[in-house]
Amino acid sequence: MESSPAFLCLWLCFIVYASTSNGCSEIPVVENAEVSESSKKNQYSEGDTLEYNCERGYISQRKITYRCTNNEWKIFRDVKCSLKPCESPEDILNGRYIIEKGRNFVFGTTIKYICNDGYQIKSQFDTRTCQEGGWDNQLPECKDVSSCERIVPERNIRVAGLPEHSDDLIRSGRMLTFSCDGPGLILQGQKVITCQSNGEWSSPLPKCVATEIACEGEQLINVEILYGHPSFVSPYTPGHVLLFRCTDENQKMHGHRAIACQSDGKWDQPYPTCRGRGKCGPPPTVDNGDTTDITKKEYNTGERVEYICFSKYTLDTRPTFSKYLTCQQGEWSGNVKCLKPCTVTVDIMNERGIELAYTGDQKMFAPHDDHITFKCLWGKRSVGVDFRQKCNDGEMTLPECV
């Protein structure tokens, strides 16, 4: 029996429909998510499901699921992947945080911690970023930089200047003076250190070390040792005497011909020098200042050297003073002086019932001829001295409030 054309057509349409009506093709794209490994197949049939996992840093309230229904993917649970949140950031004592990157404290958000005035970040990191497991890095701390760490002296060293009570803070500007406690000891390091405004000491802590007291030999400039008692060579112990003479008879000796080693390990006079008549040796040192150029061993009459003062010191320009010394017939003439700055500490101001007049003004030093303005602490009144005071070569009259 032959098939009719209409029957053949119906049969072919059924085959085509059957081949295309039993599954779903291209899988849906879900933002910030990917298909789970357990759901992946080469071909999806009617009733199959797809489960999605959120990408790193994202979470969903429930599983994201699609189902193949009537040859189409239909979402079974209408949820999305959202950025994973972190707990609200912790506050820190004497500081705060700001959002540096991102928002709403979700994955990828970075916050930065800032300390209040007078404090400084003590920790290695000052930022924290929201990660999958929460905030990274440790919570930073703010250190009080208006005070320095308390000194714990060793047994053989004395410290002058520490606060009376052990729990008192060591404030900016406080100076400590060190000395050795016991015979045969010598101080290594700075004798005086200062608590700076950044909360650090100006120099490392000195130490007292055992040493045999002796005077050091110095450079011989056109001189030679004529006689030494008990010997010509070091070590030069206390009581040792040296006698000098010029290496050239035409030269003139400047200084003492004989010097002696003292009990503190220092010579009673500097080593003498010899130079041509009418010539000057190296220029003298100036307290708290130095020459602008490298000095020579010998200068001719008329040559001069220029001096500059150290930081915070001021060159004296009053009559008879200048910044130059001049060689005149074998002698240095002129006067150079560096005027000292004034230092005001918090402890001294507290004792006198005063504070700096302007909020935020941390000026604790004033160069010569400069001013610092004070005011009474709250609840105190002035006893009559002007609040604006001028520094005069390291001296300043401070007002007082009671």
C-alpha cells in the first residue's frame, strides 16, 4: 500500500518536532555566577536542572537554579549573587576610619585609619580590606606622640630629669641627662637627649662602659714631642706630661709648650701647633656653629673664613659681631657668636598654669628674637606678666597664672 503525500508530510513534521522538543540548548548567563560542576552536561533534556555558584566575593541567599521546561530554561529560584558584606568596621581609640575604596563595607571595600591630632599609627598597616573571610590585617593602634617611652636605666647609669611619678607621661620637650654611676666607667653616646614632638627620643640611649682612663694622642701640626714623662708614646695615663717643639726653627709655636693628662682623661691644654710667622693655623671653633667651607691648616694674613649657625641658632649681627674671622699677623680677629633658641616644655607650662595661646600651635622652640604667645589654663588668672614673650639668647621670661 502506497503512502499518500499528506501522510509523508505529517510523519516528517513529527520527526522534526520530536528531535527538537526533548531538551534545552544554550544555558543561561547569570551575572557574577557560574554553573556548578555537578550540573554540567553535554546535552540537557526536559526536566533537567542547572545550579549556579556565586563567584569569589559574592554570595546568594539561596541556590540559583534553572529548570528545562518545554525546551526553555526557566528560573526556579529567583535570587542573585551580591557582594559579600563584612561586619561594620571597629573603631579605634584616639582615631577614626574613612572609606578609601568601595562602599557599604562589602567585598573589596578598603578603609583607612587616621589618628587624632597628637597621635600616630603604631601598627605596620593603616588600611583594612573586606575579604571573603572578613577584614584583613589587624586593627591598628594610635600612639600618643606627644609623649616618649619611659626610660628604664641600667644599674650603672644615672638619669636626671625623669618625672617624679613612674606613671607620669614623658611629654615632648623634656630633656634627660645621663651620667655614669661608679669609677672606671665612661659614657658612650649623647649625654643629653630630648623627647621630640613625634614621640621619639632625639638620640639612642647612652651606655656606661668600663674603660681605663687615658688621654688620646692628637694630630701633630708642624710640631714634635721633645720630651715625655714617663714616655713619648701612648697610653697617656693621668699625670703624663708631654713637651713639644716646632719642627722648623723659623716657625712660631701657638699654644702651650707642655701639656698634662688629667684624671678625667682630657689634656689640660690643647696640642700646640707651629706655623710660619705671620700665618694663622686652622680657625677656632664656634659654639653651635661651623665654617661654611673646609678649613685649611694654614692661612695668610688677610684671609678670612665664614661661619654659619646650626639649625634653630641665630647668628649675632650686633656691632662687634659678624659671620667672619680674619687672619691678622698670625692671630684670628673678629667675633662670631651663635645665639641660642628658647625651649618651652609642657611640664614647665603646667607648673606655671599656662599653655600655648593658639589651638593646634605645637611651637615648643623659638629662635633668638622670636616670640611665643601663651594664655592661662582654664580656671586660672594671670599674675601680671605679658603673655607674649621674646626669646633672648636662650632665655625667656614666662608668664604665670594661678
